[in-house]
Amino acid sequence: QAAKKAQVVILATGGTIAGAGASAANSATYQAAKVPVDKLLASVPEIGNVANVRGEQVFQIASESFTNAHLLQLAKRVSALSKQKDVDGIVITHGTDTLEETAFFLNVTVRTSKPIVVVGSMRPGTALSADGALNLYNAVATAAAPAAAGKGVLVTMNDQIHTGRDVSKAVNVRPDAFKSPWGELGMVVEGQTHWFRAPVKRHTVNSEFDIDQIDALPQVDIAYGHGNASPVAYQAFAAAGAKALIHAGTGNGSVSKDVVPALRELRSKGVVIVRSSRVGGGGFVLRNAEQPDDDYDWVVAHDLNPQKARLLTALALTQTTDTKQIQRIFLEY
Ligand SMILES: NC(=O)C[C@H](N)C(=O)O
């Protein structure tokens, strides 16, 4: 008995997967966000074999300009669709530069167990060996797979299935650009998903955040650590209204000695200080290692990279300014 085909909605936001270059040799020089969603879907007719799909053009932008307002609008649309009986799964096409942020944000704010898959490409559809068509086919196959339900927001790139929580863009110019420090969850091959692990952190239906209740995010900025760093960026962000600062720290979130006094002073004025790490390959920032977080009332981002830490801090601040609660949130999500 043939199973009923899943109903999957494709929310298109732009990026290289909708990009176009002047010639087939242009794999890295092209314009992102050119091809509309209907044309994108028409270019991969095989998708009709794995699901019934319909497309919605939410934005047409390059993801380096994905603002908090874009994030909120997209997440609210995903949430609304996930409540519809005639929707079994949702795919979001997205630029790869900030794909990891959007996938993480949806993972902790959309209260559904239906599959949500974020996908992009490293080469425009006009390029030789373009990766977008197969990535999109794989995303739809994953969104249509009952086994993908309840695993949080997923990212399919290069035949791999990653959790949106962990995944990060680790290479700029190759199709194997996305890595998860704790490993991918599985693979999608010829329209079939294969699973090898599942996320243990809180997400979607088990999250305390609900995008339906969030209409704005407080300003949270990131300052990059290095040996010759000064307090200027941190102080400027705070003066411009930042409620929290993410320190993209060296090593285990360490802070150069010229920056420490400024961060302590900003904390005394109410700015939340979060130590994360600029080291992308794995590991985590340990509380009270490198800096006395208990004494300074700082928070550590644990294994979340600075860009994901920015979003989790902003979400936490929609509910509390208590640093004990913010630290708990970092350990649970
Ligand atoms: N590969 C890509 O999608 C890069 C592009 N700049 C974007 O993020 O929209």
C-alpha cells in the first residue's frame, strides 16, 4: 500500500541557491538572490517524486543581510504553517553565510515536531557542478520523512543532515562547507534519510521560547578577541544600546587584560557579558576557567559559537536579565 505523499512548503529567502552567474565557470562570482521560488522548484522536477510541494517567496536577499526583523518574520511564518493540517514539513531556502543562525533560531523558537529543514548552496544554479538542485531535493526528501519529525530544525548540505543547533559554515568556497563540531545526525541519499544520532539539547516543542510570543529582540553585539584588543568596540556597542555583549574570545573564551576592566564596568552598569570562543572546531568555554565568571557575574556560552550565542542571549533577554537564568539557558539549549 503506497503511503500518501507528504505536503511540503518551500519558503524561499534568497541566497546563492537562488543565485545566477554570467557563465558556467563562475562558481564564486555571481549575484545571489535572483531566481524566484517557482523557477527554483521547476528546475528540480524530481522533487515531485518525494513530496507535493508549493513555494512561497518570503524574501529575496543575500543572507549576510538577514536582520533580526527578517528572522522574526520568517520564524512566525514557519510557526503558522507548522500548525496547518495540510502541511507535513517545511523547507527554507537560505543563503549559506548566516544559515546557521536562522537554523539555530528556528530550532529554539518554533514549537512543532514537524520536520523543518534549512538548505542552501555553495554554487549558483548556473555554475558547473552546481550543488543547489541536489541539496534542495535532499531537503524536501528530509522534510517529507516521518523519521525527521521531533529532531529539531535540520540542515541538509552535501548529502549530510545536520542539526541546526550545531552546524556552522566552516569552509567558504566548497560544497562541503558545513560542519557540526559534534558530528552530523545522518545522511540523505537517493531520497532516503539515514540516521545515526539525535540531539540531546532542548529544542522546538521542549523549548521555553515561543516565536508566537516574541515581537522584538534586544540589541546584542559581538566583539572579536585578539591579543592587542582594546575596550573600544565593547564600549561603543554598549553606548549604542547593546543590552548584552558576546565576547568572541581567544581559546577558552579568554579576555585580554586591557579589555577585562571595561567588561567588568559594563557589567556593573547592567550589560550582560557572555564569553564565547572564536575557536570553531569544537570544544566549549568552561565557567570560571580563564576568567572568574562567578566573581564578575559573567555568563559562558558553553559550546555555542559567537553568532549563535548572540541569538540565544537575545532570546533569553526577552524573558529575564538574571544571569543565573541566562547561564542555565546556555547549558540547556
Ligand atoms: N553561498 C551563499 O549562499 C552565500 C551568500 N552570500 C548568501 O549567504 O546569501
